[in-house]
Amino acid sequence: MNPEIAAADLAGAPLGRDSAYPDAYDPQLLYPVPRAPQRAALGVGEPLPFTGIDLWTAYELTWLNRRGRPHVAMATIEIPAESPRIVESKSMKLYLGSFAHTAFDDGPAVMETIRADLAAVTGAAVHVVLEAPGGTPAAPLSDLEGIDLDALDIACNAYDVDPSLLRAGGPRVAETLRTDLFRSTCPVTGQPDMGSIQIAYAGEAIDREALLCYLVSYRRHCGFHEHCVERIFMDVKHRCRCERLSVYARFLRRGGLDINPFRTNVPAGVPPRVRTRRQ
């Protein structure tokens, strides 16, 4: 387990354990994990040096109407970065699965139930949208925008996070860079987490080969998605002296869920609403 994640924080979490899959609504299945210990390990205090949101997509949501007929939808969930707690991902899967044989009046009632439960667990206002099959997609299918770093023919030999790889200098630029090569691992199970990373910044030009080597160095790193993105933000901001910086990750789904953290120091910055082709 990642030493930055206290064992006590995950003592009762279902992740990495055999679990029953209840199909009757149970908000007690949600398991909160405090953000503060992981942020303290990065030297992140209050006020936070960034704003942002964690965008969850739930692809396997189903419930019953009052006549027992099943309904299905895809849920998009926004949890603000300033929330004191995140939700452990397997507990989210179990919680959403618990709707399967529970009757609700309609979709808005399901949406409001999810919103209220997640707000109580995370300690912040949460936004939830349900997308019915056949509706207009809330997030179009698209790669993240930016200059593709994956075309760089680099030699890599660091597979544990190494911020010293980062370099910047020379002319001042404003540009957006992206890669699909990101991989980290779950801090509890060791399962791989694959994703795409977008870095938009203004400041001294970042050495692109060095940045790609740095992002590749997460390949054996154990960390929750949210923590990986915050670590990238802090390392790039400090070592590359960025004035404006946004980091956005789109992770591949696991268990019918994807988690897509976004962190920025740009006022009113919002992430592009896309779903990558691998998602």
C-alpha cells in the first residue's frame, strides 16, 4: 500500500476484499477517504493552490420504476476538489449497484438521491446528471486536445515517480501538451490504471521529452487517480515555474466507472467535456 495513504483510512474499505454485491439501495456502502493526508505529503495546505473537480462517469446504473420495470442511464458526477473527502471507487460501484432492485418515482428522483448521498459523504456540493440511452451525449467522443508527446522517440528508464526529470527554460510560451501513455497502479490492489493526461500551461517552455519521461515514471507508482493528478500539478508547477497550469486526466473505466480529475490555477477554468476513444 502507498505509505501516503494511511492504513486507517482504508481499514473498512471494500477495495481489495471479497464483497457481496447488494441490489437493494444502501447509502452506507459509500466509503469516504480523506484527502488531507495525501495532500500533506505533497506539501499542499490551505488555501489550496488549485481548484478543480473530479468527474466520474458511471456506465452501469439501473433501477426499477414503481411498476417494477427496469430503467438504465449513464451518470455523470462532479465532486469539487475542495471537498474534504473522496469516495473509494469500489464502494461507489457497490453503492450504485444497490439501485438495481430498488423502485424510484423517476430519473430525477434517482439523480437527487445520488447527489444527496455523495454530498453527505464527501462534505461538499455534488452535481449529478443522468443521460438516457439514445440521448444527446453529454461528452463527445474525442481525444484530449494538445500537442501529442507520444510521437517523441525517447529512451525511458525511470518507472518510479521522479520529479527531477522535469526541465523548463528558454522562451515563454502558452501551450497544451498531451499523452496517452500514462499508467499508475491502485494503491490497494496493485491493478494498473491507464489514462490520458493533458497539461496546459503558460510560462517558460517545458522540455517535452523530459515531461514525457516524467509522466512515464508513474508507471509503478501506487496512487489514487485524484492524488496522481495533484502530484503532477505540484511537480510541474514548482519545477517548471508555470504561471498558469491545468492538469486533466481521463482514466479508463474499471468496474463500470471512470474517474477524471482536473486541477487548475486558472480562474474559472473548466475541463473540456470529452470522452476519449479508449474510454
